[in-house]
Amino acid sequence: MDDGLNIIVCIKQVPETTEVDIDPETGRLKREGVAAVVNPFDEYAVEEGIRLRERYGGTVKVLTMGPPMAEVALRDAVAMGCDEAWLATDRAFAGADTLATSYTPGLCIKKMAPYDLIICGFKTTDGDTGQVGPELAEHLGIPHICYVNEIHNVSNDHIIVTRMLDDGFETLEAPLPALITVTKEINQPRLATLRGRIQARNAEIRTLKSEDIGGNTSKFGLEGSATRVIKVFTPEPPAGGEVVEGSPEELADRILELLVECKVI
Ligand SMILES: Cc1cc2nc3c(=O)[nH]c(=O)nc-3n(C[C@H](O)[C@H](O)[C@H](O)COP(=O)(O)OP(=O)(O)OC[C@H]3O[C@@H](n4cnc5c(N)ncnc54)[C@H](O)[C@@H]3O)c2cc1C
């Protein structure tokens, strides 16, 4: 780590609102005319990358796969302080499910090497699967740790972090290179400065197309997707239900009865 850490942060551009219509024919999000922003959880990933560079030296490269307009998200990350911006964009990458989405950035990252640490958000606000980070690590054959809320130390060959679980915290060590996904508890993302914004406006965006990254083209985009959206719908709220009335003690007794009846407890 004499030259510092080689960090790659993966970000996704998402619609600014969660109220996005779905095309009933294709099952895809209708993104036309909807303002787009950096996935809010990825801002924590960018911030953590920059903080690690400030602590250990090195470079922070930011990568996204998306349409040409995703360049705007990359410029936002450069405005915060990333050193290099990489955009994977090609018609062949379109329509990807999470398997194909992680395959393509995996090839890009091999092009962007060397890398010690890859940082992702723990999920996006649109697809919301949280699958891309771990799948990316599998494609690269490196260890991953999800839901990281604190990085304690990074040395020449390993990283020590704490991650959040449903019922507590776990401190883990992984050899480098490794991938982590971070939660919003890890930091408070900085706002871009005016100077940063000006630099970002002129920053070079390194574009990667299908022919630049090699790999098996049948694993890209819709063709490489193992899943298909058959139907997208909002579930009907369950009908009926029982309104319980009475004193606090009666309410507690009846609710307990119902929970036992429904085998919830
Ligand atoms: C059959 C099918 C078809 C689809 N077709 C389309 C389509 O045509 N257009 C479309 O926009 N979506 C499409 N999707 C949705 C698409 O699969 C997801 O948006 C994408 O795989 C990312 O998943 P996610 O949003 O759940 O990310 P998550 O797994 O929740 O993301 C976790 C983290 O991974 C990283 N990450 C995620 N996506 C990217 C990215 N693109 N580049 C870099 N880093 C990233 C970020 O750090 C993010 O915080 C389709 C999904 C399916 C199942």
C-alpha cells in the first residue's frame, strides 16, 4: 500500500422519485421525463472512498453502468472528490437484471485495475435488490462484506470493518482485494464545493463499450439476464381485519390471543 489505496466506487443513477410508472408491456421502469440523481445510498460509498483516500492516500475511481445520461451522476461524484470517472454504456448492456448488471461492471473493473477495495451502496432506491455488490464480488472472485457501518483499519493486505446485522453488530476482517457494501450509518456525505463542481464539469469521462471490456457478450444485458419481469403489480391490502376495543388490559389480552391464534408467536 506504499502508493496508497486503489479504490473503486460503484454508483447507479436512479429516478429522483420512487413514484415511477412501470411499462406494463415490458415490466421496465418508465424513466423518460423523470429527473435522475445518484442513488442516495451510493453517496455514502463515494464519501467513504474519499475519506479512505484522505487517510491512506491513493485514488478513488467511480464507475457506473447505464445510459449516456448516467454521465451526470459520475460528474456529481467527481464534484464530491473522486479522481476518475468511468462509464460503461452500450446498447448491448440494456435490459440487464442483477446477474447481467454485475457481470458487466466486473469486466470493467478488471480494465480499471489495479484495485484494493471496491465500495458499493448496500442497495438502490429503484431496483432495491441489494444483489449487485455481492454478485460483483463473485464475478471478480474476491471476498465481500455487506452492510458495513464502520471501517476500522486498512493495511497492506487486509481490511477490518464492523457490519450491521438484524440483531447486533459483527466485526470482520477480510483479505484485500475485497468488496464492501456500506450503509448510511457509515458517514455523512459531504456537499460538493463550487470548485469541485467546476472541476467536474470539465472532467474526462472514460467510456467503456462492449468491445472494450471483452467477456462473453451473451452474458450482457437482456440476453444475459437469467430473470424476466412477467408482471409488476401493487399487492391488494388484505381485506377484513378485526377492530379491537376495550381497556388497555383487554386490548393486550385480545391481541395476545390473536397472535397465538395466527401462530405469530
Ligand atoms: C428482467 C429484468 C430486466 C430489467 N431491465 C431493466 C431495464 O431495461 N432498465 C433498467 O434500468 N433496469 C432494468 N432492470 C433492473 C435492473 O436489473 C437493476 O436496476 C440492476 O440490476 C441493479 O439492481 P438494483 O437496482 O437492485 O441494485 P442493487 O443490487 O440494490 O445495488 C447495490 C449497489 O450496487 C451498485 N450498482 C447497482 N447498479 C449499478 C450499476 N448499474 N452500475 C454500477 N454500480 C451499480 C451500487 O453501488 C448499488 O448501491 C431489469 C431487471 C430485470 C430483473
